[in-house]
Amino acid sequence: MNAGNHPSSAARNGDGLPEAPDANARRIKGIYQLAEDREGGRACRIILTDERTIGGYAAQANQACVAKFALPWYCGHGDATDMDKNCAPRPTEDVFAWFVAPDGQIVLIDGARQPLFHLSPLSDGVYYERRDGSVGQESLSFSRVDPADTDR
């Protein structure tokens, strides 16, 4: 029997993702700190939930804080920056949702489903986005915060 010919028993949304949180979402959800990887770098709290939303799972962030991070201007070329067309860093759009990519990256997206951050897993449980410091962008770390530490 070919499993591809049978519909999944899990209910699915219009975007093809299951309505119920998957194992990754349940394991990864929590409070994180997105921080520039340098002494005295900026840092913001981002909460990843396992509540389904358009494009993935809902994320909550202080948008004024997250807006301080500069992102590459994607110039309509997918994930690749195009420095030849004078693409420059721009303020971050609102973090709206997140999902786990097939390669294990946590991808934070805006309300239009455009990727804002691609955070790769490291062996110590921290996620990391290496950025080009030559254009004024610090690499970023994304690490879980203890829920009891809510005063920051």
C-alpha cells in the first residue's frame, strides 16, 4: 500500500500544516532572548508559542525592541541579499510567527510570511544567525530564558 494515496488522519489547515502542534513546536516553545553577539549588544525577549497561526506558530515580541535589529533588504530575490543593487539594511518588520525549517533552523517571519531571522541550532541548544559585520550587522544568538527570570 502506498501511504501517499491515503489522506493523513491528522486534521490540516489550508496551508497544509497540521492544526495540532507538532513535536518540534511543543519542544521549542518558550521564552527566548534574541541578542547581538557582542559585548553590550542589544537584546529582546521573544515568546514562541505552539498556537497555530498563518505561516506557522504564533510569536510574541516587543516590536519596538526587535525593530532595532537591522535586516538585509531582500530586493525580491528570496533569501539572498543583492548588494550589487544597493540593497541596504532596513528596520525589522514585526515578528508574527515562527516555524522549524527542514534543516532544523528556527525561522521567524512577519505577517506577510517573509523570513526575518534564520536561526541555526548549535550543539549547546542555542540558535545562531551569522551576519556580515561589514555592513553594520552583528551576528545574533537566540537562547531560551528561564521563565522565572521575567524581570528583564
